[in-house]
Amino acid sequence: MNWLSVNRRTCFKAAASLLFATWLALPAVAGGWDRDDDRWVGTWSASPQHAEPPFVLPTPAQFDNQTIRQVVHTSIAGRKVRVRLSNELGTTPLVIGAVTIARHRAGAEIVAGSDQPLRFSGRLSFSIPAGAPALSDPIEFDVPAVGDVVVSVYLPKPTEPTTFHSLGVATTYVSTPGDYSGAVVMPTASTTLSSFFVTGLTVEAGKRSAAIVALGDSITDGFASTPDANRRWPNLLAQRLQAHRSTAHLAVLNQGISGNRTLFDVIGPNAQARLDRDVLNAPGARFVIFLEGINNIGFSGIPGLTDQVVSADDIIAGHRQIVTRIRERGLKIYGATLTPFEGTFPGYYTPEGEVKRQAVNHWIRTSGAFDAVIDFDRVVRDPTHPTRMLPAYDSGDHLHPNDAGYQAMANAIDLRLFRDDDD
């Protein structure tokens, strides 16, 4: 061994030792290693939709120099907050004049002194590109568990409601002309039960915090529940979780869209198309409750949609795709059985459709495709007439539960499904 090779080896060892010592001396926070910090988790969500056909819910044609004030009902508490706005379905930039967050007092009124302006990349006013969301800078703000906060958005220019959520089941207040984003009492020109542009509220919570994502259609969205009462089954599940110290770290994100399907678009996008956006990228997502399929069956019999007739095997294949994609990301998925629908409007329910529902439910219960099964069908059906909903749980349309039915659904979910792996 010559002197040159020995010298090179000595130099290499010295350099490696120096690098190792330098790495040990670096603060752990610099690279995020071994941090024991809180994490960002969604506490509320609303799935963005295109403007829908008039038979769903009427919406304003446009906003112009107006403030939209929306009441958001949270699930999990947090000490810091971010708000997500969306122009994901817009075709032109969305101009935002101001955004504030505040505690809710009543109606269009906020708690005096509780409002805080939100900045987006440091800006109070800004534009969101077509097809994009925008996430606010974090601010200190005590978000209550299962409580209400208000997000006010001022739109200074004529703005079409291209990205909205049709069934909010909560009153949205639209102002007279002007920026009232920070006003305690906002003069109201109109109200609607839809929500616009605000699609998520995220909080900084404890490191164990996680989200349960409810992926579904109108039965998850809360159709026929009492407006402003937060009686959707995901809200009621959140209440149950907050009542126990062992589960109070779990948020519930409602990603239901009324009329949604897994295989086709009419009201959507369909569940497979929106899965990445609404579930796999949901902040803190760890568990998924999946309840969809009845519209695949019912819409097949509606005039104008007969080219979209599906079989039970088609529905099952769509479910399998969703299960596979969720499992690939390491999330647990719980399959919910399809609830009864006999007696709905003509064309939606057919005996052939009931055969399909029974076949899909049999697969959900017995296939082992899911981490567990939540048998909503067994919970709400009439034991003397199993193809119909129990009258005490029926909203009157024989498809959607009433408040009592949604409560029964929430009560039927075993909270042990959401235990941490190390519990």
C-alpha cells in the first residue's frame, strides 16, 4: 500500500467523521426529524361541484360586489386554523377581495371582536387561478369542537358560482353590495342552503389527531335533515366521538354529494373521479366510511339516462376500484350497506333495482373487501317490510332518513373501529 492510498483513506475518514458530527449537532427541527409537533387535520369539508341542474337546488346566477357569509360546523377543535377556498371547477381566475374567520353568534351575525382577516401567501386580496384551490396562511384561532365558525368572503367583481356545494343544509347569507367581511351584523340581500368557494377548514391539533372521511351521496350529505341543526349522520358521529376522551382526537369530514354516483356523472364529479381530491388528499385522513351505489341503481330507470343502466357486478367493480385505491394509501375503509328505497318516485325504484341492491349488499357483507362493514340497511329498514325504510326513520320520500334516522345511523357505528393501532 503506497503513501497516496493511505493518505486518501485517512482524509476520507476524517471528512466522514466531520459530516457525522455536524449532522448530530443540527437541531432536530431543521429537517423535521423526530418532531413531537401537532399536525394539520381537517375539521370540516364540503366537496366542490359544478353548477348543477335546476332540479337540485336553485343558486344565484352571480355575485357582484357582495360578501358571502357561511357558517361552518366543526368536528375537532384546534388552536390554529387554515381555510381552503376552491376555484377548481372555474374556467377563469377567481378574484377575492377579503376573507375573514370569526365565531358565530346567530344568523348573519358574528361575535364582536372575534373576526380575524385571512391572508393567502401574505395577501389579503388575491386571485385563484382557474382549476386551482387556495390555502390560507395559518393564524392563531381557537376552533371549538362540534361548534360553529363563520367564514366571510368578499367578491369585488361579477363572479359566477362555478365552484360550490349544492346541498349545504346550512344557511349561507349573501350581502347587499359592499365588503362586509368584518362586519358584526351583515345586511343580507338573500339566503341559500348552498355553499360557495369555501371547501375546507383545517386545524392544528394533537399529534394523534386524524380524520374519518365520509364518502357518499345525499344520505351522507344530509338531504332531508333539518337545516342549520347539523343532524347529518357524519355530524352526529362527530358528536359521539367528542363525548369520549379516547376518541376526541378524531375529526369527521363529510364528502357527500347529493345525487352522486360511482360510475357516471350527472351530479358530481363521480366518486371515482373525485376520490383523490376528496379522500386521499384530505388532511389527516386515516379512515373512510363509504356509502354509495343507490343512485347507480335508481338513476338507471329515469328517462334520458337509460343508456347508463348498470348491473350489480358493475357497481361492485366500481366499489373494488375505490377500495383498492384507498388501501394503496394505507387508509382503512369501512363499507356501508345500501339503505332501502321502495316507494320512491316513479322510475327510481323498480323490482329489478331491488334485486341489484340486495346483490350489492350481500357482496359488501360477505366479500371481505372492506376492513369492516357498517350495516346501515339493517339499522333503518322496516323489519316487517325490509325493502322499505322504517316509517319512524323515513323523511317522507322513502329514500332519505329524517333526523331520527340519521341519529340511528350514527349510533350504529362502532367507535372501536377508529382505535389507534397501538391502543
